[in-house]
Amino acid sequence: DYLTIAIHELANISERRIDRLMNPDLSGLPAFLVNVGGLNSGFMIAHCTAAALTSENKTLCFPASSDTLSTSSAKEDHVSMGGWAARK
């Protein structure tokens, strides 16, 4: 679980750096790193892809070890999902 959270944090930092690089107000560079916009979108699609993957990582890094389900006809109240967390 901790490894998936760490990987997500790295992805989140990377996506924020890409955003800062593409934003002319923050970087002083042309928007999306292209001099002439219009049909040429520069690196806009790359940034959208990075944002989408970072958002998907948020759902994938939910800690499996924090999940619990009642099993065995309610005889076992707390069943750890630590095994599933290790397989992730």
C-alpha cells in the first residue's frame, strides 16, 4: 500500500511540474511550448494525458489493507485484506 501511494505522489509531482512548464504565466515560455498555436497544440495532449493518468492513480492507490469484510456467516467480523495488498 505504501509503495502505491509513493508512486502516486511521484506521478502527482510530475504532473504539477508539467503544468507549471506549460503555463506561460508561471514559466515565461510560450503556452504548451509552441510558438504558433491554432492547429498546432504543442504539448497540450501530453499534459492532458499526464493529468488523466495521475487521476487514475488516485483510484489505484486506495489502501487495500484498510478494507475489511465480514465472512463465514458473520462469524469473522474483521478480515484483513493484507494479502490482497501484498499482491497489488
